[in-house]
Amino acid sequence: MNALSLAAVPGDLLLEIAANLDCRADVYSLCMANNRFFATVSSVLYTSVTLNSAEQCNTTLNMLRKRPDIARHVRELTVKPGQPSSSDNQFNDSEKASSAVRDVAMSRVLDALVKFTWDFDDLPVYDDMWFALRVCCGQLRYVGTSLGTRVPNLHSHLFDFVDLQGFSLYLKRAFFESHLDIFSDEQRPTSKRFWNMLMNKCPNLQELVIDGVSPFPVDARPLSYARWPNLRRLVLGDVAVDWLPGDALTAPDAKSPFIEFLEAHPNLQSLGLSRSNISHARLATMAPDTVKLRSFTGTLEQLQSIPHMHKYLDSVAFREPMRTRDVTALAVASLLQKLTSLTKLKISFMLHSMYDSGNLLRSLIASCPNLTHLELACGHKPSFQLELFAKTIRGFSKLRVLHLTVVKYPGDESLAAGATRIAMTNPRIQHFSLAFLPPASPFGFPFPVLTFLPLPYRSRDSGSFTLTCDKHGLPQTLRGFERRRLLWPFGLGQTYQTKRYINDLRPAGSPGRRKTGLKGVLELLTESSAAGEEMRMMVFCALMVLLAVWGCCATNRGRSEDQMHLLTMSR
């Protein structure tokens, strides 16, 4: 298809092409082809917008405010003003980002916005940002925010939303350090307004997330007394929602409030729990077949306590890493084997020795033959050699997406070489990612032994890869994006390095890859194939012939000079 015929492609076909592109960079390149393409395909490019810095928030949101033809396509907006930094920088970044969001919302150009998420270490500086979103974005039905040192005041506009279908609350480390009882005391005005918004103003809530990680869980027991008939997804981090340790003694025959909460929501399909929510013994008291979960996130013990749900589950994620010293591969495999509908699995291990990984992988293959998505992490000790791993996962005959995080085996291949090996061995895996973790340092040192040297320590290498195959299913190209994080000693911070590339995986002599001219000859000379060996032999023979001819010419020339010299002497 030439450029002229491509320019005449109908708009619906362009949208179909853009929707099937795997990389947003490709969608952007398609948009930049001409003005007509941009006007048509921008609806795909700007459907979901994520802003990762205060400067990006300011620039992008100002552009959307001036371009309502683009802003009308934005349905999901995620704002991440910046990385964790000093308190002054955090305040400035939050101020810039919240001001930009407020201004673009007040301009009423985000009329299609359905979901907004504020992801930062603390609340936005300008609370009226929530007012602008609520009043000027009529389609907004999902709101997410994070809590840190500051909590919403009594008159915060965050609590004024009504008829939400989804709400997410991400509790940061600073929140757990100073506000553990904010949600438990129903007499506190802030807590009262928060639960009143969720329970009374949002009766059609379908998704609720209260997530956070801390050894000291926050008390959120009022949640157990809420009822949302349409609730589909519930994710709870380290928050306490069940009885306190002494409450069960007062009513030994009664069910815990959280179990009654789960039984009152039969439409629940996705459930995420932590060890702080409920013990596995109490979870086992839930009546069978009251809830038919499709997705579960929790601990190994919690999954074991709900055997009546195993036949319905198609997605399982374990929140905590399993120590191979305490949990054997056979115990995990025996549980996963009961999940006959399982297609997605997220699991992580803390290896006691570098020889435990082989049994783990073989056990997973035997117990989960129908997996299409696998997210596997092995920390603390080196685990798989990528060459052996690439050959072993052939047992996952239906696997299409892979995320692997390991401690690099000593002397193993780089990310690019390992990704190429996985792609060549398993061409059915279309999307996968690799990450190398630093090994556990001896004696608890966070850096190598030579910590006094002001050199960066490579703490994490990661890469995401997309494989493209030809019409015969053979690997053709591998698109890679690598990111390297360098952690500097003495608290000097961290730096990032990124790299993008495309590797051609076709054989060197294939028609599409074959080069012409001098470059083609040089490539053939270095090729490790029969044609390359023949070419090198021909070049060697040609050199021998040239040397022989040169030797004969040199000999004849020497004889001629000797004869001339004799003639000269005889005269």
C-alpha cells in the first residue's frame, strides 16, 4: 500500500489499526503522519493519559485546555506529580499539578472524563481541585487519591462526590505513622464524612480499593457494616476490618462482621486481601457458594481456606513472597492443581538456595498447564539461567504474557540477549518483561563491600519486550525498552538510564534481511552458516591465487633484472 492509497483509508479502518498497535509510540507515529490521521486516531492516543511529573502536568493540561478537540477524547486521567523528594519540592510539585488539574477542569473541556486518580505522597495542595472535577466533569464516576501526612479537613470537597461507581484510596507510609485511627472513630468529623460519602451517597459502588503496606494496619472496621448491592471488586491492603482479638470471646457462635459483609455481596467477582484483614480460620467459616469469585489476591493460607471457590477462580495473585525454607514447591503445586480454571498467576518466592528454582518451575508447569499470563519473581538468591528458563517454559503451551523478575545468575546473559533467547525459543509469547534484582548483600550491607568508593551501584535493570512474528509464526522483530536504575551511595539519590531498540530476529540470509553491495559481502563473510563458510573458502582461495600470481610476477621480474645486469656487465 503506497502513501496515496494509505491517505484514503476510511476513518473506521484507521481506528481499527490504531487499536491493534501494541506500543503507544506507534500510535503516536501514526497520528503524526498527517493532519487527517491525527484528527481520527487521537481518540485512541488520548483515551488514557498518565502524567508523571509536575512539568508534564502543567504542559499537557494547558495544551488540553487550549485544544478541546483533543481533550474531549480523555476518559482516564492519572496524575503523578513526581518522585519522592524533599518536603519543599513535594509541596511545589503538588501545588503546580493540582492547580493545572483545577484549571483544565474549570474550562469544561474534559466532558468525557470518567476516571481520575491522584497518585502522590500526599493530598493535593488545592482542595478545590475536587470541587472543579465534581462540578465540571459530569461523566466522572471513578475517583482515586492518596493520603500521606495531611488528611482531608472537615470541609474537604473530596467528600462531596455522589453516585460514584469506583473509589480508590492509597495509604502512604507517612499516613500509617500518624493516622492509624482516622477511619475507626465514627465520631470524628472526618471519618464520619468519609463513610457517609461511601455508604449513603454512593449506593451503586462497584469497585472499592483501600490499599497500603505497613506492619501496623489502620483500623477501618466500619467497612464491614456497609452494603453495596452492585459491588464487583474489593481490594484491601493492611487495614483491619474484622473483629479485634478479644471480640470473638464475647460472641463465640456468631460470624465475624467481615464474613457477613462478604456473604451480603454475592455479585463480588474480584477480592484482594492481606494478612491484616482477616485470618484464614475465620475466612473458612464463609458459607459455600455465596460468593463466586473469579479473581483472588491474598496469602497461601487464605486461598487454602476457601476450597469451594477454587473451581471458579481464573486469576490468582499471592500478595506475600513465599520462602522456600517454609513452603515447599509440592505444597504450592498441590494447591494450584485444584484451580482447574486458572489462566493468570502472580507468584513470588524468596529462595533459600540457588538450587530451588528448577523444582519450582517444573512444579508450576505440571500444576498450571493452561496459564496464559504468568508473573513470576524469585528474590534473595540467583535462580534461573535464562537459556535453561527459555527452554523449560515451553511446557506452558498457552502462555502469551510473561513477567519475570530474578536475581541475575553469575555470568548469565544481558537483558537484550536473554530476551532474544526467550523470543526465539517461545515465539507464541507476544509480550514479556524481564527484571534483574540485586542479590542479597552479605552482612546486611545495602551496597557492595567497597562502599567508600563514590561509584553508582546498579540496583535494578528491567526491560519490556514485544515480539512480532511473520505469517508463518516465526520470530521476526523484537522491540525492547530497557530501564536501568543506578543507586548512589551516601544518600546522593538515584539516576535512571533508558534505551529503546528493535532487533531483527530473522536468519542472516533471509530475503528481507539480506544486504546488498559491500555490506552484504561483509555480512556474509562473518555469517556462521554453510554459505558463510563457502564464501570464506572462496575468498581464501582467491587470496591464494593472488599470492601465487604475485609470486610468479615477482620471480619473473627478478630474473629479468638479473639478465639485464649480466648483459650490462658483459658489455
